[in-house]
Amino acid sequence: MNFGTSSIPLLPEALAESVWRPRPGLLKRERTRLRLVQAAIQVFSARGVAGATMQELAAAAGMTTGTVYNHFKTKEEVASAVALLLADTLCRRIGDSQLGIAEGAHRMAIGNQRYIWLAEQSPAWTLMMMEVAAAAPELLLEIRQYVMADLRLGVKQKAFRIPSEAAAMDLINGTISQAMRSVARGLAPRNHGREVATCVLRGLGMDAAAAKEVAYRPLPPFPPMAAAPVAAKAKAAAKKVASRARGARRPV
């Protein structure tokens, strides 16, 4: 079952439950805020961020406009909340699938390919997410910590050789973002995710054969939601990896 509605394109099953089903233990105000964010996803998907209004958001949520303004002062605040929910969902589920994988290069390849996989599985969602990211940089900031952790781990393990973290992050973000657009618009060939991941690993300093071997390993499956760690644990794990690799911040 997909937890979306008929007015919004379906998300892949591995992500849908995290977006549409409320987490247990939320207070009433938190549940209301989540319903508004979910309604905003529907409105943004149909109208775009620029074309959406707070009144439409209220109608989609079945609430008054006053209730919307009790939680969000501006549409920009709504876009930020949408961005954080989408980023948390993606990063948490990718992190779930990486559990037990200690090789930074392998983790990087998995993350790269999962974003491109999303573009293959749900082009409309991908394009909407990228529009939200442009309006709300919080999405990229949330994702950044996970990518940075894998980058630093790969540097520490001497798999990556980079001139600077900033340059490496621009390489990763720019390449994956463009690959997602190409795939979502039907402009990419088969196996694009693996080929793009290979290019990213080579850009981070791996030789051609090693990069291709890592990028062409089978993708680990998403574990069932009941078996997956909660977001706080996944985020803590990413921070722990970053902490272990902190000594590798200097250019090599």
C-alpha cells in the first residue's frame, strides 16, 4: 500500500510509509503540523511551490487558514518543513540500508545510486523535491551531514584523495542533482545510476577499476520499517562516522 493520495504521484514503497504515516508518540500540535506538511506536499506537487497558496494548503489539510498560520508564518516556512521531512525520510532510509557497511566508498556509491533510483521510480516526486530544495536550502543542509560523513570516512580509509571537502561536496551534489534531473526527465540511459556513481568515485580519487567495482556491487535492500532504526539513531550513527573521520578534514 502507498500512503499517498490520488492527487499526488506515488512514492516508492520503501519511502512512502515514512512520509505518510505519523510516527507514534507525537503530541497533538505535532500531529497537526505533520498533517499540514503532508498537505503541502500534495499542493506543491500539483501547483509548484511558487504557485501554491496558504489557502490551498489549508483546504488540502481540511483545516482553516488560521490553523495554518498558527504553525507557519510564511509559505517559505512551509517549504522548509517539507524539505526537512523529505530529507529526513530519504537520509534515514538510505542510512537503514547502509547499516553494517563500514567502507566509505561503498556507502558513498549506495547513497549516490539511491537518489538516482528515486528519480527512476518516481520522476514527479524527484522534480518536486528539487524545486523545494531550491526554495528551502534546509533540504541540502540536512542531506549534507550524511554525505560528509561518508566522504570523511573514505578519506580516512585512504580510498578518496581530494583537494578540499568543499570542492568534493560540490562535485557530489552537482553531479547527483543533474543525474536526477536527467533520469526524471527520461533523458538518461539504463544503468545511469551505476555509471554516475563510478564517475563520482573517480572524481574523489579512486582509480577506474576500483571505482567501477564498488559502484557495480548490488544495492542493499531497504529493511522493513519495523526493523529500521528511528531517525534519531540513524542521525547519531552518521554523526559518529563523521566524528571518527574528523582527523581527515585536511586536504590530501
